[in-house]
Amino acid sequence: MTSSPSSSREAERGSRRASPVGHAAMRSANLSLLLRHLHSRGGRSRATLSQETGLSKASVTSLVQDLVERGLVQEGQVERRGTVGRPGTEVRIDPLHVAGIGLELNVDYLAVCLRDLAGEVRFTSSIPMPYVADGEPADGEPARTADGCSARVADGRSYPPGLVLDRVAELLDESLAVAAEAGLWVAGITIAPPGPIDYDGASVRLASNLGWADVPLGEELAARLGPEHPPLALENDAKLSALAEAPRLARRGITDLVYLTGDMGVGAGIIAEGRLIRGWSGFSGEVGHIGLDPAGERCRCGRRGCWETMVGFDTVLAVLEKDDPARSGRLPMLERLARIRELLEADDPRLHDRFTALVEDLVRGVGVLVDVLNPQAIVLGGYFGHFADLLVAPVQTALDERLLAADGRVEVSGSVLGLEAAAAGGAAVALERVLEDPLLAPAVTPGA
């Protein structure tokens, strides 16, 4: 016999009543609610927390005590809000005990960031990406592309995973040592490689600019860090950069944005209604491979006329003299960018022409993104962000001129986080583990 919709709803309600939420689960959820509220809103008195969260004053007092014991919040100054009644003591995020680590694997550099729960950066470092040039002996097996070819992808360079991950592990060990010395418990580590991720297998599915396919990055790093390492997770670099920039824009009511990262490749992190868009298979944001010119240059992915062949960092390097230091992958990225800035300020005609064409080519691709995604904001990151003073205004003007409707204007800005955006986003994602379940944080020794 087929049940009616109403009887099905009754059965569903009965099922829910038969499986009540346990006290421990409810307490964990309320701890998370309180901690997230303080994390996003700043310090509050217990009375204010009760009003804003809907929790009883007694519950707030008990929950705050639990959070204090785990080093997640601390009592601070007296709260003064200009209201009638005795002022309460402010409860705020404790920056002294919990941190997260993010690390970006970029074609040109490795960047790491250690951030505490209050958002303060405790350690950051950026070094050139290790590689093997033509004629140099490789350390271990070279990477292989999906078609089995040797992974030589840029000016005769290759990026053997063993060589790269050894250096990544050294940076992570250095960050963990800084955390330990500061008394910080590390909630997790988020690694940000370019390209789509196999989240279940913790591997890089395809990073064409590194020549990597199906590299078991999580497994390899875990082996290098040893059995006591914090939990490891992977996320795409552009997606993490978008997550890192999103809070700044959200404070202004912007919840739909595209973060565009400019490196050798071009990727996008897409935030829609405040949520990160991954796509059903994780390939969302591979905008550098939008085909804009079927007769154009061949891309590293094997196609022709991809957007990144027009606006990638190597299109800037290509106009420089072959022996110019900006072309050296052995130099830190900031030094290479500073050299390009120096040439621009010296009125190098080749670079001025390149940046003029770069604006036009940026608008070709950004225009497609604006028409398809209808974001409120476009954030230029990577080397685009470094030269925001040259790119933002003309890109904004060009987009304004092609508006279909006045209320569809998109705001263009440069990233405020620079080359560390993805690493900063990775550290924030690692801290999400504690915001989701505060009981993961170990109790702290009184007075520590």
C-alpha cells in the first residue's frame, strides 16, 4: 500500500523523534556557534553573546569556560557599549594556543603561512620553486604528464615531485618548529597546488604547468612529515585565495566574487552567495583554459588559444632580454617582480607595449566571466595584483563600457594579500577544523 504524503511526513517526524540529538553533540554544536560568533564578530560580553546567539546566560557562561580551558577564548577588557547597566567583561578569541598552516605550491615559488586563531600571521616565508633545468641530473623520478611524456613544461625545466615535496616538507617542518616554540597547537595543514584536486585521494589530478598528473601529494607529504604530523588537506590555490579575500569584501556586502590569479597559469576562485564553488568534479575555476583564439599559441594543456597563453606571467617575461634577471626562476618572485617594475619605471618600450596589450587580453577573458557568472567583484591576484596600479583602472573602464545594464557593474580591485593569498587561505581553512569542532583543541595548562 502506498502511503500518503501526510503519513510520510508523520513517519519522518517520528523518525526524528526516535533519534534525538545527544547532549554531547548539542554541546559541541553550541561551542562551535559561540566560537564562530566571536571569530567573526569580535569580543563580546557574556550578556551580549546570550542576546546575539539565543543561548541562555547560564549556557554561555558554561560554554565560555570550556573554550577558555582549551585556549580558544580569553577574558579581556570591560565591554562598554553605552547601554544601561553594569558593563560586562569582554570575551574574545585567544591568539596564544591554536594555529593553522597553509602552503602554496606555485610554478614560480613556494609560500607558507602560519596564522593563529585570531588571524595574526606568526610566520611566513616565500622561496623559489625548486626545479631541474635541461642538462641537470634529476633528483628522483621526473613527473609525467597524462600522456606519459616527461614533464618538461617551462623553458626546459621540470619539477620532479620528489624534489619539490622534499622542499615543501622542509618549509612545513620550519613552520611547525615556530609554532611549537610559540606554544601553538597546529589544528591542520592545507596544501594549495595549482590545478584540480582529487579530494578523496588527496592527490593532484592535473597540474599542467608543473607537468604533474595523479601525484599522491597527501601520501607523499605524510611520509616525509612523520606519524605525528597535523591533519593534511588539499585545496586548489585560486580557491583558497578567494576564501582568503572574501571576508574583506563580505564586510562591504559583496558575497559574489571571482578571484583571478595570475601566474604562469591563470585560475579563478569563485564565491557565490558567500560559498566557494568547486563544481561537481572540482574543475571549476580553470578559466585559464577558456579558448579565446582557435588559431593562437599552443597551451601547456595541449589546446590552442587558451586565455593563459595571452595573459600568463611568461607573456611578460617573453619580451625581456634572455639574460634579464627577472627571467631567472632561481630568484625569489618578489625580486623578479621588482625588476619588472624597475624596467617599467625606466620606460622600457617592450614592457609598456606588453602591459597595454595585457589590459586588452585581460578584458577579453574577464568579460566572459562577468557575462557568465555575474559577480559583484573581480579581484586581481598573483602578478596581476602586484601591478594593480597599472591594471585595475583600465580594466574597470573597459568593463564599464560594455555594461548591459547599469546595475550590473562589477567592481575591480587588486588583492590585498599579495603572493601569500593562497597560503593565508590555507591556514584559515586549517583553522576551520577547530571552529567546526572546538573539542578537538587540547586543554591548556593553567598559566601557559
